Amino acid sequence: MEYFLQQVINGLQIGFVYALIALGYTMVYGIVRLINFAHGDVFMIGAFIGLYAVERYQWPLTAVFVSAVVGCTILAVLIEQLAYRPLRHAPKIASLITAIGVSLFLEYFTSLRQVFGPNFYSFPRPFAVVSWNWHGILVTNIQAVIFFVTVFCLLLLQFIVFRTKMGRAMRAVSFDYVTAGLMGVNVNMVISFTFGLGAALAGVGGVLYGIAYPQVNTFMGFMPGLKAFTAAVLGGIGNIPGAVLGALIMGQSETMVSAYVSSAYRDGIAFVILILVLLWKPTGILGTPRTEKV
Amino acid sequence: MRRSLSLVAVAVLSVAFFPGCKPPPGNEMKIGLITPLSGDVKTFGESVKNAFEIAVEEANTKGGVGGRKIATVIVDDRNDPTEASNAANLLINQHRVKAIVGSVTSKTTIPVSDLAQSSRIPTITGTATNPKVTVADGKRKDYMFRSCYTDSFQGTVMAKFARGELQAVTSAVLYDASNDYSKGIAEVFRDAFTRMEGKVSAYESYGKDDVDFSALLTKVKASKPDVLFLPDYYNKVGLIAKQAKEQGLEAKLIGPDGWDSPDLVKVAGDAIEGGYFSNHYSPEDTRPEVVNWVKKYREKFGQTPDALGTLTYDATNMLVEAIRRANSDDPGKIRDALASLKGFEGVTGKFTMDENGDPIKSAVIIQIRDGKQKFLQVVNP
């Protein structure tokens, strides 16, 4: 039983980090119907900003998170304006290919020696690691930080989307951006804001990832990005609670497969779950079918 | 990757279109080095490059080979198999090198060895320990050589050490399923440990890009091993060790020569303290060859040479010696001279090539104490 609960905690740790990334995918998809493949790399940039803030400037933890959030937000807004906006009315495939291009650009450009460099860097822990033993179940303060920061971000996001004017505009644009524009919503601004908001969460995720798994390199965004994307699809892409649910399911299924079956099947079974869910419910667990408007 | 690909393409095309064009007959002999100067095992690549340069410089101050100076071409492979075969193509087809030193890890050296074999360019690696580097499907790649022992030897050494010195009854193994080196040693260790009546209580794999080992380590912890064997390179080992400590795992950590980097302690901190690993030489050895070499390297680069650099120094010297004996730049003759090398005195021991191009040598065991490598004992084959 202790073994099971310990594994649940392990699964929650990775699941929460996936959730922060998955939210960015799902929000952007919800509004512009674009799978932003560069999102995983924005997450990587967040981790690097965190690395510099911790190692070079020794900023306090809050400042580390704020710097990563600000940096990623600016970057994502720039990407949106330079790469995606000119293609807003082009066929969807053009934006998709551009997204892949931006992703490769970020990975290889930052791996130049003049930027971050092509190596693996160890991420110093900004605080000492303490672990608590509760009836044989070990919880570390890293896991506590991940839990509280993620929950805080989720509540904040929920507040922004459902309690602010901008949130209402986002929901309106997501529902029908042409009509929203006719009603006086500044669609371009809302889209930029959505990219920025998703990137801010990815920035937080990047720093948490660096703290939890203390090593960063410029290609680190690829796998978590892919997993988070899968989680977003699993939960129903475009749906915010769905992304969190999907991420937690991904985290648990990966951990449980490693724990009770074999680590060799871990990724395989996680993706089999995805396929089964999509067969049963093609829009994802919480996704709603979208009726074609005539 | 694209750049080197296009260079290779240009090289191949220019050969195809201008069959009469040959590189100008310089009075130099070209030798290539493939080594990871960036990426996840960068410290390996750097010390290998340093050692290679020292060896070539020494050969050149002694008058070169057969009155000709040695010129070098150094290519970075980022510890990526695709990059490594691009690098080998570049060296063989564009730079027209007569011999290659490298690459450093097994997963990159295996593709290099296949290209070297098909192009008949004698190649010697200092450090790739996987058996498949010199033999494929039971067939000897007769242009491939190495100056290190193989994984079957070091896996057995560590199993013996864990069972004997550490009196471990149960052991756990975590390895990278996508890495020939890691997988190879893990298998040898498991079989040897079981043969010595030990029990392998957990045998689990992870992927190349994994950073979260908490599920595996919880599983390992539940199986209560006396030792945890981690056959991988320092960056991964550092991450695993750190998470193992945070999970409260008490097993002793042991591993192979992939641990040999100052960065191991940087990543793992005190989590790796007290760990043991097998290596090819110790800078604390008092044999005159070792003392001289360590002094020379320290003067030039201000740090103690690791085993990878040292092995490459031996490999490069063996190659130079073979070229001298062949007294020719014909790759076939250089190959024959390398294969017939006997009793060559290197820093890491005395070399005689066996029929597979693998030397027969002893290993040393090193412990990490106070964040430094301390020489423990020599193990003979």
C-alpha cells in the first residue's frame, strides 16, 4: 500500500508539470485551432531563464519564477506576431509547418555557443531539499513546491478566464472569432494575450522541471512537449480542465506502468491509453464535439 | 547536422563529377579525430581532443612519420550516432584521411566502425568498450581496433567487486535501453552477478531523454538491493543518484567507466559520495609512464587527465607507431602493422592485440570520496 501511494505521489509530480505545459497547447488550440509545436521549446527557454536567474544572479525563488514568466511571455508574443499572424488566414497546414519550423529554430539557435550552448547544464537547487516521511511515504519539499505552484497557477488561470474582461473576450474569440471581432473584441490582442498566457505557464513549468530534474539542455522541451500535447488531446484539446485531467492521467499511467509492469512499456502503454480513449471518444475525455457551422 | 550533411553531399558530388581531381600532394599525412565536443558527454570529448593533440604534437616534434608531419582534422559528433557517421564520411571522403582515431562512446563508434570497415580506413578508438565495435554478427571488422578493454570484462569486474569486496547479496540495475554501451554492460553484470549466486532484485530500463526516475527508484527501493548498478554516462548517473538520495535509497552506487568525469560530482553533489566505478587507469598510479603522462597533461591543460584522454593518448601513439612500422601511408599496410603490434608500452598498460583487435589489460576500481576520485585497487583479467 505504501508502495502504491508512493508511486501515486511520483505520478502526481510529473503529471503536474505536464499539466502546466498542456494548458498552453490547449488554450492556443481552443482559440486559433493551431497546434503550437514551439510550445515545448518555450518551456525549455523558461528553464534556461530559471537557470540563469538561480545560478548567475542568485535571485530569490519568486523572482526566478517571475523572470521566467516575463521572458517566456515576451518570446511567445513575438513568435505569434512574427511567425503565426501573417499566416492567420492561410491554410491551417501552413501554420502547422511554421510551428514545426519555429520549434526547430528555437532548439538549434539556442544550442549555438553564442546563445545557451550545446551542452547539458546542471540546474542548482534554489533551496535545500527536505523530505518528510509519513508512514513510510516520502514527500519532498520539491514535490510540495510543484504542487502548490501548479495549483496556484490553475486557480489564477481559472480566475482570468472566467472572471475578467479579457477572459470573456478569450471565450468569445474561441467560440467564433469573426463574430467576436464584429462585436468589438480586439481579436489580435486576445490571440497575443492567449499565447502569452500559455507561455507564462510553460515558463513556470520550465523552472519547476529544472528544480525537480536538475539538468537542462536546449533539446529538453521535445519529450515533455510531446507528452503534454498528448495529455491535452487525451483530455479534449481546447478544454482547460481536460488538459489538467489528461496530464494527471498521463503522469499516473506512466508511473504505474513503470511500477507494476515494466519500464520498457511505459511510453507505449501511455500512448495505447490515448488511442483507446480517442476510439471511444474522438474529442477526448472532456472535449465537446464541435458542430460545423453553415 | 544539416550543414555536415550538405558538406558530405558536396564531397560526394565533387568526387562523382571530377574523378580526375585529387587533393594536392601535400607533404603531410592526414589523420582524423571524431569526438563529442558538445552535448551530453562533452567532458569526454574535450579530454580526448587534448590527449590526441599532445600525442600528435609529440610525434611531430620527433620528426613525424617517415619524414612527413602529421596533420589533423577534428570533427565534433555531439555524441549522436547520425552525426558520428556524417563525421566519418566527411573525414574519409572529403578530407581523405589515412586513419581515424575515435569516436568516444560505443553508440557513436559502432556506425563509425561500419563506415571505416567498408572504406578500408584503419580506425582505432581509445574508449568505445562495446564488443560490437570490433565484431559484428560474429564477423571481425578487421580495420577496427581499440585501446580499452571491453564491456564484458568491466561488467564482470564490477559484479565480482560487488559480490566480493562489498559482500552484496542483492543488486539492482538501471540502464538506458537505447544505448549499446549501457545495455551491454547491464546484461553482462546481471549474468555475472547471478552466476556468482547473487540475486538481481530489479532490472529496469529507461529511455535516452528520461529525466524522471522516481517511479523506477521507488521500485528499486522496494526490492531492497545492497548495491545499485548504474551503467551510463556521468550526466544521467548524476541525475539518477540525486533522485535516489532524495527517495532515501540506501544501496551503494556502483558503475562502469562512464562515470569518469569531474562533472559527475557537479551534477550529483553528495548523492554520489562513496560510489565505486571501474576505470582504465588511475592518475595516482606510480608507474613512470603514468607519472610522466599526468605531469605533461597538467602542464599543458592545468587538470588531471581522465581515463578517456589517457586511452586516446595510447590509441594515438599506437597508430603513430603502426604508421612508422608500415613506413607507408597505405591504409592496408597501416592496418597490418596495427594488428601485429605486440607488447606496446602505453600509459594504461602493456598492449597486445587479440584476434578481435581488443587489447588484454587490467582494470582499476575507483571510489568517490570527498567529491574526488580515489584509487582503490587493480583487477587483473
